[in-house]
Amino acid sequence: MSLYRRCVIPRITHLAMRQKQLLPFRQRVIGAAEGRVLEIGIGSGLNCPLYGNAVKWVIGLEPSSGLLRMARARAEAAPAPITLLDASAETIPLDGGSIDTIVSTWTLCTIPNAAQALAEMRRVLRPAGTLLFVEHGRASEPGVARWQDRLDPLWSRVSGGCHLNRKVDDLISGNGFRIEVLENAWLPGPRTHAFLYQGRASLA
Ligand SMILES: C[S@@+](CC[C@H](N)C(=O)[O-])C[C@H]1O[C@@H](n2cnc3c(N)ncnc32)[C@H](O)[C@@H]1O
């Protein structure tokens, strides 16, 4: 792996993801988590302080060793017990039906095979479990979506694999989940990076 991917990308990811404007979205998602939680792509651990009493324990899965290092201190200081797991969402090393809540915050954009990751999430989630998500993705405005398609090949190379144009609701509902709540929002900032999908899904 290149030095850029190993050292620079984790730092850039942390700086981009700690923006204050993302906090209310994080609070909403994490505030709804309960029981045994699997956080997909925990990154530098920015959600760790937000887990509350309804959570029994959290497994924070993350394939980047640089980000896992950054997450460690936040996981140790968190109010809920958090175990970090060096793994990819495409092959989750957990038993089937063992998880009550899966959390994904701005991660489905980056997982190379997101459909395979969702199949794995489906496997590990218990039948009445919940997938909670906030993601950025394909904009509702056709003009912005066209720019996302144009920029995506370059952006995904410089950003460590983040895609601008994934249609998150179709991705989730096309891979075995039923979306129960979905809200879209625009963040301030570049329109190509600013269209959000926030919601909750259960097994279809
Ligand atoms: C934009 S960052 C978001 C980080 C974190 N979820 C947050 O909210 O700050 C995307 C995350 O997806 C992770 N990721 C990339 N490929 C992955 C995979 N195959 N499985 C799980 N996570 C992955 C990255 O390492 C990174 O932590």
C-alpha cells in the first residue's frame, strides 16, 4: 500500500469527518442505536463519545490501520464498551444474527463492494434488527448528479476510494433491506459532496 493511502488518507479522512456540521446527523443516528451494535467503518472513532445507555456494547469495524490507531483513544474513553475490529465489511468476522443495530455513517460511499458489504450486514443482523445510516451520495438534482458522474473517477482516486454518485437508497433496498425512514438533506459546501441520505432500514 502506498504511503499516501497508509498515512495521508487517514489524516485527511479524520479532518474532513470531524466537521462540526456533521455532529447533529451523528447524534441522531447514534442516539437511535441499541443493544449489540456493529459500526461499519468506524474511521477515527468520531461516533464513540455519542453511544449512550441503550447500547450494550459496540464493535467498531475498520480496515484502515491508520484510522484504527486514531480510533483507539476515543474507543477507550467512550461511555459504552467498544471493541475495535480490523476487518472489512465485505467479510465480517461475526456470527449470523448476532447484532441488534448496524451503524453506517458516511461509509457506504467508500466500501469497494458495497453490495457484498450489505449482504454481510444482512447476515450478521438479527431478524428484528435495524440498520441506521447517514451517507452522502447521488444528488436529487440532475445537473449536480451529472457533475458527480464526471468528477467521480478522479475524486475516488484522490480520496482513497470515496464515490460521489452512489444512490444510497437504491443500494440499501436493492440488497435485502426495507427502508423504513429516509430523509434527504443538503449540507452547506460543494453540491457534489453535499447530498445526504439519512434513515433506518430493516431486513426485507
Ligand atoms: C468517509 S470515512 C467515514 C468514517 C466514519 N464512519 C465517520 O463517520 O467518521 C469512510 C470510512 O469507510 C471505511 N472503509 C473503506 N472500505 C471499507 C470496507 N471495505 N469495510 C469497512 N469500512 C471501509 C474507511 O476506512 C473509512 O473509515
